[in-house]
Amino acid sequence: MSDHVASTTITLTHWEFQSTVAERMCADILRLDDFKNLDPQSPRGGGDGGKDILCEKDGLTFVAACYFPNEPVTF
């Protein structure tokens, strides 16, 4: 594992910022991957019904949820 990947994994595993910061970071990553019309649902916090970001790409609409748990999660 490269140092860059390791530091990203460690940072996300030990996330210490508020959810609004995570949502802004995720929106920025989506922009880098050419998603358009990003619409943060509660950019200043508050209820969003589990939908953090609405966005579009290739004619499709997507719903994004941003969550960085502090402990391992199984799906």
C-alpha cells in the first residue's frame, strides 16, 4: 500500500470532523469525477432524510450518503 493510500485510509478511519465537512469533501470528490448539478441537502447541518447530496452524471440522477464510521462496519 502506498503512503498516500495509507494516509487516506487512516484519515477516513479516524475521522474527527463534523458530518458537514465530510459532505463537502464528498461533493468535491464527485465534482472531480465529472458529476454535475451537485445539490447538498443540508449544507449547514440538520435533517436530510439520509440523502446528503443529489447529483447527476451521464443523464442519471444519483443520491449520495457520506458516512465515515470510527469502527469497522459490516454490510
